[in-house]
Amino acid sequence: MTVLDLSPDEWSALALSLQVGAWSVVVGMPLAVATAWLLARIPFPGKALVDGLIHIPLVVPPVVVGYLLLLLLGRRGPIGAWLDAHFGISLAFTWQGAVIASTVMAFPLMVRAIRLSIEAIDPGLEAAARTLGAGRLRVLATVTLPLAAPGLLAGAVLGFARSLGEFGATITFVSNIPGETRTMPLALYTFTQVPGGEPAALRLMILSLVVAFAALALSEMMARRLRRRLDGGS
Amino acid sequence: MIQIDIRAKLGSFALDATFDVPTDGVTALFGRSGAGKTSILNAVAGLLRPTAGRIAIDDTTFFDSSEGTDVPISLRRLGVVFQDGRLFPHLTVRANLLYGAPRDPVLAAEPPSFDDVVALLGLGALLDRRPPGLSGGERQRVAIGRSLLMKPQALLMDEPLAALDGARKAEVLPMLAELRALRRVPILYVSHQMDEVVRLADTLVLISDGCVAGVGPVEDLTSRIDLRPLTGRHEAGAVLRGRVASIEPEWGLASIELGQQTFTVPATDLAVGQSLRVRIRARDVAIAVAPPSATSVLNALAGTIVNIAATDGPHVDIRLSLLDGQHLWARITRKSAAALRLDEGCPVYALIKAGAIDRHSLGPPPGSEDELA
């Protein structure tokens, strides 16, 4: 077996990682955009508290976040029990649960990147749009978000990258089930724990690097295209 | 009638401005930087909420603290042209122009049409470009077009020429003078440049330290000595209204009729019969006690001295009443005034070199839409 020959287990870890990462971005972005916009543009009481809560995943150990998710969303947790009873949805020990764990961990990074780019927009442009008859939502859709596009892209890439690297919260909340919740980092860790697992661990390490670089290169390409558009090329 | 009554607190700056001006024509809000002109405009646009007061244009009340009325910015339908243009950098010029275009078909069909705006402002070649690649003058022209195409019920202009250099200003100023031919709506025009005010405005509101120091027709306020500290020493002068009597193309001159007298200005692109405003700076006017002869000065207007105001320096400012009742200012040295024994009531001649009247001193008169349309 050469370095690049992947076993079915390794393929499944790669596919699962990409799936969880993509879904984290899909689920996290709308919420992150809404949160970033609120924090950047709308004054409201308790803003500092909300800001602090969002940043918790950055400052506490991921295992703590994972355990908290397990307590809240686990089958016997207050939210988890309710979801199970009313919708038959169970998040614990499923790949959807892994998406939740990744999203929560990536959320502060996404919000931060988007918020900074919204704050960099001249509020005078938004005011001008309002004098031209646009309501708040139309201003958001036609002025704020297009101008914040580089920040949205950065937020999405950061979120995706953070999801690929998620380990602690995932293994605590949804465990390490092959084909269901065993993403690349979990698979790599598992291989290092079994005799003879080193070649597989090495392959997954290289694969992780390749995926990360590919994501970076793609985002850099898109960022350049966006910058060209905003800088006046037609 | 535009009714403005605003009280607002901006940090340590207090705004307390009340004035009514006619809706017909251009009203200039004139004053030094920091006097509160822009704040008044922002309050009308809805971008600044006054602590108390009332803002209304004709039958539409935008703000009334006693009734609790405060129409949202997006529903006021007031076209704002900002000093810095504020074009959307990610949209083409065409998309910028159409950003505020009304969806209501009746309103959308009102003048001016897209093509008329593009033609007047010379935007045809720019439509597919984006704002970051435009010059300052081009940007302001797009901003003006954008505010017209939202079919506003009034235009609010916040020093639209202030960010432009001399050449760009000369490119945009004549277009501003013709705006009312495209859409007859009241215009509030904030400026600290007297030449723009004289060229464009009918009514002048003098703003000083957040208060209104004077309201009235441009000609009246610019010739009032008590307002001189506000209208500006360098700018001191008066505005005369006249009618073009004849053109002398071989000399490049036009004769302007002021009652019984005529007045010559260097311009040929005027129409005979057209009425006109001419701004004459006090420092360009000399005084003679006898009708001058054998002089290069083309203009000698007979009049009487109304009063003489000493300035703190070697000059005096003399206010003359011309034969047709219009007023003129002359700034001469105290020494000359003494030598000529000038006093109130003296009949004199005001000497004005035609060359001192430049293109910027000639403006369309109030209510001149008929000639332009």
C-alpha cells in the first residue's frame, strides 16, 4: 500500500470531514451574518453580554463545549429530549451532531471576520441607500452584504477550516463512530492508538494538509476576484 | 412653503433654527463650516433626529415632535446629494443611477426620464463603469443623476461641489443651474461659497452658530451691511438684477439693462431679453463724483450714497442706491473718501470695469425655468 492509497475507512473519514465542514458553513453562515450585522450596526442593551457569550467557545476547552452540548442536546438533555419527543430528531452520536459541535466552535471566528468587514463599510453609503428609498433589509442585501463580501468569504473559509480541525467538542458530544462521526482528526487519533496504524495516520496527516491548502488557495482566488470587482474593474 | 423649525443637541453644539422659505426655487443655506448647515439638511433628510421641532414641505410633514410624527428616511422621498457623492462602489454607474428609481409606475413615469438625465449630465459614456474609476466631477454628476431619478419631492444638496477643484467645479456648476428644467422641485443647497450661492440660489438663509441670522432673497441679504460679517469680507458685494438688452459679438460683450442705465459684461452666450443676475464685488467698484470721460472703464452707473461704513483698516464700504433703486457696494480707501468729501446723499458715479465681471458672477435669475425649459 503506497502513501496515497486510501483504505475505505480513510476515504470515509475524508468524506465525512468535508460533509461536516460544508454543513457547518451552511448552517453557521446565516446566523453568523445576522449576529455580525446586529453587533456592528444595531445598538441594543446587553450587547457586551451577547458579544461575550459568542466568544465562549474560543476561550474554554473544546471538551467543555462538547460536554455542555451533550448535557443540553443529549437524549436526556432539556433540548435534546424535546427534539426527540416532538420531531424524533436525535443529535447525539450522529453526524448532524458533529455539524452542531463544529458550528458552535467555528461560530465566533465567522462572526468576527464578518463583523470586522461590516464595520469597515462607510455607514454613509448605507444612509445614502436609505435616502434613496431602501428599507433596512434592502440596504443589507444590496449594499452591506455585497461590500462585506470579502469578509463573508473569509468567515466561511475560517469556519470550514475550523470544522475540519474540530476534535474535542466532537468526540465528547457525538463520540468516535466509524462512518458516522469519525472525521479525519478523530480517525488520525484512532490510528495513532492502535498497533501498526502509523502509515494510515501519516496518510491522513498529509491528506489534511492537502485539503487545508486547497481551501486556502480557492479562497485566495475568490478573494482576488472580489477585490477586483470592488476596486472598480468592470 | 418649506417650513423648518429644528432644535437639536450635537455634543456641545446646539442647533436652534427656524425659517420658512418658498418651495419655488433654490434656497441656499450659507454659513461657515461648523455653523450647522449640514445638520439642518440631515434633519430634513431624516438622518438626524431633532429633539424638538417641525419639518414640512408644502402639505407633507416629515417631522413634528408635538404630534410624534417622524417619517422614516426611506419613505421621505427626498433626493440627497452628499458632498462626497456616496456612490455604491460595487455597482455600475447605471445601477447607481437606478438604485432609487420608484417601483410605482405613476411615479416612475414622472420626469425626468433616464435618457434626459444621462443627456443633461453627460453620463452616456460612463454607464457601464464603476465609481472607483471615475473622476470627482464624474462622481458628483452621477450622484446628482441618482437623486433626480428617484423622482424626489425635493432635492437636498450638501456642498456638492466642495470636494472638486476649480476645473471640475466649472464642469458641474452649469449643470446644477439647469436641474430645475428637468424636475421642478424645491432645492435646498448647502454651501459656504458665495459665488455658488449667487449663481444658483433665489433665497438665502444665513446660518451662524446653529441659528438663523437672516432669511430673504439673495440680492437683499448680500447687500445688508449688518450681515456683512456672515456673507464675508472677501466676498463683500451686491447682486444686481437686469435684462439683456443687446449683444455685441464683435467685442464679446453684452449690455444689461438696469432701469434707464445699461451695464456691460463680457459674455456673448446670453439671449437678448433674458433676465440675469450679476454679482459685483465691492472691491471692483470705484467712485467718481463727476461723469468720467476718456477712461477705459466701460461702466459708470449714476447713483446716490446711502451710507458709508468704516471698516477696521484703510478702507470704507460705501452703499449706493442706483437710479432704478437697486443697491451696490463700493470699497474704496478712506483717503479717497476724504479727498472726494463723500457723504450720505452725495450723487456719485460707480465705475466698474467690465473685465471684473467673470463668468462665475453671472447667474440665472429666480423663476427663470420658463427660459430654460
